[in-house]
Amino acid sequence: MSDERYQIPDLLPGEIHRDEETIHRSRFIVTMARVTSPEEAKAFIDSIRAEHAHATHNCWAFVAGKPGSTAQVGASDDGEPKGTAGRPMLTVLLHCGVGELAAVVTRYYGGILLGTGGLVRAYQGLVKLGLETLPVREKEASSLMTVEVEHRHFNIALRALEQSRARILDKSFASNVQIKIEIPKATENELIATLTEKTAGGLIVTRHDS
């Protein structure tokens, strides 16, 4: 569970925030997402690489923990001159006051060299541009749990989870549907009561809090 409060991207799992700018004919696109682990960050980065497979570069950086923490960070220049993209992007992320954030800056080369200083300014500038309009919210004290319902109650469970602001971390479909979630402590009792009523008691809750 997490009792720390800090700013995080107000984005749902799989949701992205994007902006772009043209600099000396090169098209730069910044794509941001909320990530809570290096594994989530890498999955997000891979999805952007696949989307922009024909781009010249897909440079990236992430801070998967609280703002300013270097416990779960990463960065890559992805073929740009060493130190001109990933590390400058990471520096912006570490000092922006928002945690659990990953950014990929995609570049389609336009034929004009920017030089090392120009590249640093471009990649840092794109991250700053994305941050200007990134929706954020305060991270709430939360719980980790798995809710298990019958398959016929799956859609009911999804609606209840959305209403309680739960974040779906994983789903499995066996004899029953098991949904692992992170949920604000303020809404977890309401969720359990709602699902117990909607499923006529056919609900199993497993808590994962330490």
C-alpha cells in the first residue's frame, strides 16, 4: 500500500498524453504515460517504438517512483549522440515535481543537424512542452487487492471499479474472473459493498497489502 502523497499523471492504464513540435524541419513528438515500475515503463516504451517504428529515434526516460527519486529510473539516447537526449529528458522528469511518469520523444529527422546543444534543448524542450498540459492529480493512500467474480458479473465489476477510481493492474479469466487493482483507501469499502450487492454475495476479495 502507499501512504505517500505526491503528484502523478491523471491518466488511466493505457492512456497517453501527447504533444509535438517541429524544430528545424525535424518533427518531434512527446508521448507520456503513468508508470509505477520499470516493467510498466518498458512496456509503454515498446508500444511507442512499435507505433513509430519508422522514426529516426525514439528516445526515452522514466521515473517510476515518487518525484525526484532515482530508485526506479531509466533513460536512453536511442542512437542520438551520447548524453544529448535520454539523460537531459530524465533531468527534467526528476525536477518536475510529478512522479510515476515516463516520456518518449520521437524524432523524424528533417535534414538539418541540430548539434549537441541543439539536441539537448530540443529533447528537454519537448518534455517540458508535454508537462505544460499534462493532467495531474495527487496520489492517494491506496490498497492493492484482487477481486474475483463470476464471468457474468464482469461488466458490472468494471463499472464499479471505474466509479471507485480503481486502477486495473492485471486480469485473468479462469473459472472466475480475477482482477488485480490499486484502489484509493477512501473508496475501497464502497466498492466492496457495491460488488457484494451486485453479485448477490458472489465476491471474493484478496488483499495484497504488506
